[in-house]
Amino acid sequence: MMTKKITDILEQKNRAMSPEELGKALNLKDNEKAALAMAMAELVQKGVIQRTKKGRYRLLAEDKIFAGTIQLTDRNFGFFLYDEPGHEDVFIHGSALHGAMNGDRVLVKIIQEKVGDQKAEGIVLKVLDRRTTTVIGILQVNKDHAFLIPYDRKVRTDIYLDVKENKLTKQHEGMVAEVTIIKWPTEGKNPEGRVVDILGRVDDPGLDVEMVIRTFDLPSEFPQEVLDEAKALQEEPMQEEFEHRKDLRDLLTFTIDGADAKDIDDAVSIETTQDGYRLGVHIADVSHYVKEYSALDKEAFRRGTSVYLVSKVLPMLPKELSNDLCSLNPGEDKLAMSVMIELNRKGETLSHEIFPSVIRSSYRLVYDDVSDLLEGKEVPALKEIEAPLQAMGELSKLLTEKRRLRGAIDFGIAESYFELDENGWPIDMKFRERRIANRLIEEFMILTNEVVSEHFYWIEVPFLYRTHEKPSAEKLMEFNTFIHNFGFHLKGRLENIHPSALNLLIDQVEGSPQEHLINKMMLRSLKQAKYTNYFEGHFGLASTYYSHFTAPIRRYPDLQIHRIIKDQLAGKMTKRRREHYDSILEAVSEQSNMTERRADDAERKIDDIKAAQFMSDRIGEEFDAVISGLTGFGIFVELDNSAEGLIPLSSLDEFFQFDKEKYILTGNKGTKLELGRALRVKLVSVNTQRGEINFELMRYGHETTRNGS
């Protein structure tokens, strides 16, 4: 690659060079000089090299100047993330941002190297690319000028608005608006904006979800071309489409999902055999309908995943497909991709088969009913299929134990669940229970993903993998130091740790006051799972081979590998098709990773907002709480209903100092605050737009004891 050759030469020569000198050093022919000029322009734009006054080019890294992205916090500082992986983040004080906003690509100069645990520090020299272009917030309107007060605390300054140009009046005071930035912030000057849309009043039904959609730039409405294409699809598969598929319509098959699920993309079947079990996992054949490069496919790629915002779902595909045509509804003939797996009575895979099929699900079951049955309760509605469900329960337990023995990590972190009224307002909030039927389906999907991934790895076709790299030894050392304060430690060599060591720790902390935080801090010490076009394994699942195959209605990577699988099975994996997949899979991975992170952030945000809404009419009430987190500015507490909020240290009648290494707050009157300590708190305020909850300490509860003390 030309850009890599240029940077290698500049690094090797360690001096500024002219284009002619670079061309000569690279032994370029005359017809390659245009490519050299384009590559140099790209490197300048990315902030890797700089053109001097004499027309020569030099590496900016020589002056400790680097290109990367600004990631702001909700306080007066942020971090610089290098473009190149493998570098630790750099601390950037608010005064050193010089107009940079969250997400901007910038040039940063390192002014202080890392010392011990203290991060390196830098200053922003130049903004290369603006990423924050629109902002959501509350309008504050005066006579001759107005401001937008951003909801996102990472947007550090209010946006100035011209009242006349934006046709704002006092009637707009306090309304929610979307603003596009037309002038960027400079020293001492706020950014200026133009009102794009007035969204409504803060308490308008559905506005909370709309704000999240716009804040995270989530695709909401489908383009008309996509809707037209979806409506034009045949409602039922034609008989001739069954000819090259295995007909499994007589096989007892059913789906198990949540009571409110509409996009049902997996069904299961089971038969007991002489050796053990024949498990069938049948996945909706979405790729039959969503053809490559069609309008539907381009929109699915753009969205990457379905997004679940409590009261609203933003599907990857229009409802004609996600809820109807592709959904494995009972009593309907459906096209599927089936994986039949033979297992022995130890839960070990003996053989497998992957093929296109046609199925007819017999039952649409829900998790709670199946869980009740497998937990020993009478469920008359399931009497006819009790035997296969019990066989599934047996196999699921075998698979769970098998995964546990190989060291797969199971955090078991509970999620919040909201019950809503007709306007989308939360009327109840609690932890969502992860019951036996949920685990059963989870085990079957994990096994299927492993079987499919291994199969296509060994026949060496281009493929997408779900990769979870091993954690860095440095991160694990920090985590090990942290848990040592509570009497725990990781076993084994940290530079080559096995996931079983982390699973052992999870078992050890279970039931302790520190369980929640230790699990959370462990999760942070691990790398984020991602999609790749290369094989590396999945650390967290302790899986050598892993891909996402089982959810093509709601995840684009699954849809992508269905196409690859069908090409391979049909004998269409020509050299040209291989080259095609080789050329696109890296871009598919990058887009899928971006859209997954965006969806996760949006879903967390709406959960915070719904929690604040639920607590908003309880201001002044007292609650029992436990300390779930400690910082230098406050105490995070969690209630029994899963709501979490902050007690600012400034509100306490004692001066506290935070010991980061020991993870403890010590007051000047001798009070010590640790994780898990019980407190009595009073709710003093909520911000339903930002999803923030604030408490006041009423009294201390019992003190916690650290493990082994």
C-alpha cells in the first residue's frame, strides 16, 4: 500500500523529503507518480505527514504530533484516541481542546509523557474533521438572542442562535429542538447554529425516544424505494422454491421467544437418538428475499442492526419482512437455513449438516411458560410437547456444563425491564429475570454459531467471525490490583490468562457486596467483541471458532454469511465470488461494528431516561440503597428496582478523599465508605431528558467487610 511505503521511507530517512526524493526512494515509474501524489494528499488530510514551507514532507510523529479522535467526558476533560491501535489514551484538559468537540478527528501534541499511572497529556493543535454537526437540546430564548442548551453533557458549550434568522419567539422557550452547527467554537466564542426542527415539549409522549434517535443519528423511517421493494415481495414462498430444499414441514418444530417478540428468526427441534440427541436449529432465510445490492440490502447494511428503545423498535428490515415474510410464525410455510447437529449423551458434537429448508413451526412458545415447565410446574398448554421440551432442557444443561468446564465467562449481569403505559411512560421498573428457557435458547444458538463457524473456517472460504481478543496483560494487572483490595486475585499468568480464571473469580465474588462492581470492572478490563474478516477466536465464550449466524432479521453480519453459505452449498463459490467477498468483508465488519456500538449506546441512554422518568414522581421519598460505585466526585447507589443515581460528595457534611487504588472513600471525621455498604437515601432531583438521578444521604447503614478480613 502506497501510504505505508511513504511513512516507512520517511521514518527510515528521519528527515523531510520532497515528492521527487520520495519517488526515487520508492523506485516509482512515471505512471505511478499520480498514485504517489494521491497517497501523500491522503496522509496530509489524515494528519500523518505535514508539508513544510519548502514543499517537503515530514512525519508529524517526530514532533510528538499525532492524529486521532477526541472522546469527551461529561466533565471538563476528555481523551485523545490514536488512529493507530496499541496506544494508550491521552488526557486532554478542557482548556486544551481549542474548539474541538466530541468525536472530532484532531491533531494532538503530546506535552507530557505518561508517568506511572498518570496518563500522557496533550493539547489539540488542529481539528481535521468535524463529527458533531447536529445537537439536540432545550431552547432558551431572550429578546434578541437565544441558546440551545445541549442534552448531551459531552457537548461542552451552549449553541448560540440568532432569534430573527431562526424565527424564534418567547413561545419557543423550553421547547426541544434540533440544531445544526454553522460556525464552530473558537477561543471565547460559542458555536453558532441554525434550528433544523422544533420537536415539541419535554413531556410530549414519545419525544424521549425521538431525542435518542436524533442524538445518535439512528436511521428511523425507511426510504420509499425500500418500502416499495418490500411490499413487492411475494407474500408466500412459491412451490418451486421448495424443490432444492429439504422439506422439514412434518418435523415437530417450535419457537421460544419473549411474549412481545414480533421478529422471530429462530426455531428449534429435537429428537432423541440411540447415541443421544439430534438438535435442529432453523434460521429464517432472509437472504432469499434480501438480494445483494438491492435497495433492501443497502438499507440493511446502513442500519447494521435492529435497535430496541424500550417503547419503540427500529428494525433493520421493514416490518413486511421482519414481522411477517421472514418471521417464523406458527402454521406457516417458511424458508429457512437449517443446522442439524448430532450429539452424544455428554453433549459432545458428533456430526452436523447445514442446508436450506422449508419448515412449518407448530407452536409459538414464550420463555416464561417453558421455564415454568422445566422448573417443575404444571403447564397444561405444553402437555403435548412436554417430552421434547424436557429433552431440550437436559441437553441445555449438558451444554452449559460443558461450556463452564472449558472456561466460558458468564457474568450473569441482570438487565432492567420497564412496564409502560399507553403513552410510553414507565409504571414499573425491575430486573429482567434470565430464566432456564432463556438460557436454553442461548446455549443452542451458541452451539450453532460455533458449528457453522468451524465448518466454514476449515473449507477456507471468505467469512465473517465474531472475534473477542484476549485482554491485555496491562489491563489485567490493573484489574488484579483493584480486586486485591477486597481479598481476591486472579490465578495464572496474566499475559496468557485463560477465561476459566475469570470465571473462577465470578464464582468467588457471587453474593458478596462487591459482586456487581467487580463484574463490571472485569468487563471493562476485557476487550470489546467485534466482527472481523479474519479468524481469531472468542475469548469470553472460550470458543475456538465463532460467528453470528442465528439472527439475520436483526443483524447484518448474519445476513452476510447466509449469502456466503448458500453460494458454497450451491457450488457457486467461484474464484470471482471469492474475490468479491474478500473485497467487501472488511467494510462489512467495520460498518457492523460501528452500528452495533451506536445501538448499544442508544439503548443504554433510553434505559437511563426511562429510569429517571419512573423515579420522577417519587422526589422526596426515601429508599434503601447500596453503594454500587465510588468516584472522586460522588457515590453511586443502586436501589432494589435497579435504578441507579448519584450522591455528590459536595452534599455531604464531611470532606472525603477517594483512594483509587483501595477503592474507598475516607472522611475527615473517620467515616469509611466502601462498595456494598447499605445507605438510606432520599431522592432529591431527576433530569428526565439526560437520564440522571440524584440522591441525598439520610444515614449510613451497616459497614461491609472485605473478603478475608
